[in-house]
Amino acid sequence: MEKERCTAVVLAGGRGKRMGSAVAKQYLLIQDKPVLYYSLKAFEDSKLIDEIILVVGKGQIPYCREGIVEKYQFQKIKTIVEGGAERYHSVWSALAALKKEQKRDGYVFIHDGARPFISEEILLRAYDEVRKSHACVVGMPVKDTIKIADEKGCIQMTPKRSLVWQIQTPQVFSADLIIRAYEELIARETELLEQGVQITDDAMVVENVCQCPVKLVEGSYENIKITTPEDLEIAEIFLRS
């Protein structure tokens, strides 16, 4: 079966307050290269991915074009756009660029630029699943017992551990599905905010707006997100091994 068009949306507009650094976490160095380099390199080298849309923070396009794209000679990065106040605004900036270019075919891989250890094996598993189900997210079963707390900080319930997954990225969707879902989200944003709906990942958009089931695909316990200084140390260990 012929491979369909695949676009990677890489989100690199976060400020990373928990890192406690004046430099945004995606630009901190791991073995002399910025965190963002590694996820971009994975998509650049992937046989699946045809193009990359890079989403950056306000005013960061010139720096990223010169200091990331040109410096490391990434050929698949065709578009760089500024993100917005929330994660979903940043995703919409990328999807709006696809919509403008009338690229509603194929699949979209939405990935956090602060996850440097995405692999081709994970991308292939996600691609195989999205072709069947149109919507899937990468994740791993949790290792620890999880407790659900109430507003007072008391345990409310203990979900069955075998049913609890820690969600990662990429989150992968048919292009037309995710564009339609975000079009409706943006149109209904005020209404959803008034209802207290919080959108923290792309699967929630598809689940809540389109009522579309989203499948889980095994990622990797090494597919960590760089959030705190300790994560940088772990990343160094992964790279050395």
C-alpha cells in the first residue's frame, strides 16, 4: 500500500517555567546541541515524514531559522510559525498553515519539541494505527499505582493500574479530522472556557469536539519530556547509552 502524506508539527513555543532557567527549555543544550535539535533530527531522518512545521514562541522565528534550521541544515522544515498563549493555539497556528495550503490529506504527527527521544519505531507504530483508526496517541502504561484525589486532597478512587496510561507525543490524526476538530474548537473557544473545559492535549480536542475514539499506541519509557533540571541529567544518560 502506498505511503500517504505525513506532516510533523513540532511545538517549540513553551517557556518552561519549571526548568528555572532564563533560556527556554527547548533551547537548553544536551551534549552541545539544543533539546529541540533531537526531535527535529528524528523527523528529518524519518522515511515517513514529508515535511515539518515548526511552531515557536513570539519573536523567535528569526533565531530558529538561523540558529536551528540553517545551522543544522534541516531540509524538511518548510514552515515556521509563531504559537499562541495556550498549547492549542500553537497547534492551530500550524494547522491553519496546512489549511491555507489546502493540505487536508494524509496524516499529522503533533509532537512536543521538548521530547528529544522520539524514534522511527514509535513513528511507524503510530502510522500503522492511524491508518486504521484515524486518531491515535503515543503513551506507556504507568508503572506506579495512581490515586484520584478530590479537591481537599483526599483519595477519591484508585483506578485499575492496567487501564492507566501516561500520554506522550506524537499524537497522530488524519489531517482532515484534526483540522476540522480545531476549527470547531476555535469557533467554540469562549463557550468551552465558560464551561470550564481545559484542553491540555490534541486527543482531548478530537474526543470532545468530534466524539471520535482515540487509540493508544505504545511509545517508550525513554520518550521523556524535558521539564525540570533532573530531566536534562536523565537525557544525558540516555544519549551516552
